[in-house]
Amino acid sequence: MDRLTLRRPDDWHLHLRDGEMLRAVLPYTAASFGRAIAMPNLKPPVTTAAAAARYRDQILEAGAGLDFQPLMTGYLTDTTDPDDVAAGFADEIWVAMKLYPANATTNSVHGVTDLAHVMPVLQRMTDIGMPVLLHGEVTHSDVDIFDREAVFVDTVLAPLLAELPTLKVVLEHVTTAHAAEFVASANHPIAATITPHHLWWNRNALFAGGLRPHAYCLPILKRETDRRALRAAATSGSPRFFLGTDSAPHRVGDKEKDCGCAGVFCAPVALAAYAQVFEEEAALDKLEGFASLHGPAFYGLDPSASTLTLERNPWTAPDFIDVDGARVRSFLSGQTLQWQIPVYNAAMTTERPQA
């Protein structure tokens, strides 16, 4: 197979930032994905429906001329108003709420300190069928960073689903065999997104020949057994697993410093990287479900009516993109990928990739 045509994919976990960064990175997503869940962890965070509407307008303005629809989320805090959440959902301003445990990842200082504080919101979301998107890690200092997802599943997620068994949950960017198995077997309306970097890399990538800050992300890369389990889940055909890049751009100077930022900028190569994984797992026939069908079905949306074609044609992933005089390094920088989107790759030589 040298050509693969899919319903146009969607990205169900994306960081677009704002300002110059938003304008620089958005075209790379829009070239591959028709819609994307926009994460709300800005400075300040998107905590109200009014703020989400303003952020949506910023994204649409930055993407003028691109065929792209942002799907907005709200940032849960200890004081989030259930009425505002429900009103924003009814008005189709946002499609889900994001729950960051406080201090779990980038710009999460305002996150939830105790699940008990947001149970009224989660109960209302259960009643109206609104999904909650979980950054699935505990942040206790006595829990090893490589175990934080598994501990979250056992001590936070499982009790939450026992108390609210019909709450729609997306466990985002799963990284462990334990979490993947929990999602696959749970008797609840739960799904999970999987990133390209967790399918390509294990934790050895952090230390290959020295410290590799551009492989640092949260949740952190895990063991090879976990990577293989994630590949099996992604390529299984299960509708509980779908594409979420967690593309998270940071300027090189913010990555390559003491206490560097967590995040991998996947957008320029994400779809090609996923396709290569699915081919390596002899599962190219399952890629459309993972990339284009399972996510819309979970969110109650129609899949894209348009298509996108990938071609087998080796190309080199870009090293960097420029952002207002600084640089952002791409995932798989300088490596050869086997699949490409011809229109996108031709446009990468221009100032602004087009969908």
C-alpha cells in the first residue's frame, strides 16, 4: 500500500498557546486535522465560558483562511461554578472540562487540590452528559514520578467512577500498560487519548547519549513494556482509544535550561508518525478508526465529511519552526518518516502551511 485515504482526522488533545506562538503553530495542526480540543492552561487559565469564547475567537482569527475548527474546554479549579459549566455546554461554547491536579504539569498551579472540591461540578456534568478530561497523575512528593499515573488510576480514577458511574471520562495521554488495561476493561463510559511520542519513545529517550530535554514531557515517558502496551491499545481497533497528540510547543530556550518546560511539539509530524507506528504494527487498516472515527463517536459528533490522503514517500522531519525570533523544536527533528501528506509537505517550504 502506497496511498492511504482517511476521513480527515481530529486531534483530541492539543496545546495551541496564544499570541505569537498560537499564530506560528496553528497552521501545522490545521494542515492535518480538521478539529482539535484546545487545552485551557493558558496564563491566566480559561476558567469561564466567557473566557473560552474569547479564546475561540483568538484561535479563529489566527487561523483565518485555514479549514480548522477549535473545540473549547474549560479549566477546572476548586471554585468552578457548576451553573457556568452547564450554561457554557448548553450554549455550545465548550465541549468538555479539563481537570488538572494542581501542579501536575505546565500552567497547572490553579488546578484542583482535592477532588472533593469539584464533585458538585462533576455531578452536574454527569447529569448533562459533558465529558471531563483528566490529566491522570497524582502529585504527592512520596510517589515516584514513573508511578504517578498508575497510582492515579487506582486511588483517584477508580473511586471517582465508582461514585459517578455514568460520568464521561477521557483519560488523556495514557502512558502505562496499567492505564491502558483499565480503560479497555472498565464498565464505564471512558476513553483515552494516546500521543505519538509515547508510541515512539520509552524513557531511555530521555538519556540517549546525555540528557535530552526535548524528550521531556508530562506524563513522563515510561518503560518499554508500557510503550508496547500503548501500541497494542492504539492499534487494537477499540473505540475507547483515539488520537490526541498533546502537541505542546515551548521555545528552545525554555526547554534547554535548568528546570526546563515539559512538552513535545508534535504537530508538524504527528499524523505521519502515527501512520508509521500503525504500519509497523501491521494495522494500517485500523488507523482511520483511531484517527478519524473513535473520537467523534465518543464526543457525540459526526466524523469529518472530507478526506485526507497519505502517501508513502520518505521525507525528513523539520528541525525547528520560528516563533517571533525564537525557535521551537519539532518531534522527530531531522529523522526520516515514511508517510507524508503531499499537500502539507509541499506547503512546509512556504511561510504558512495550508490545510
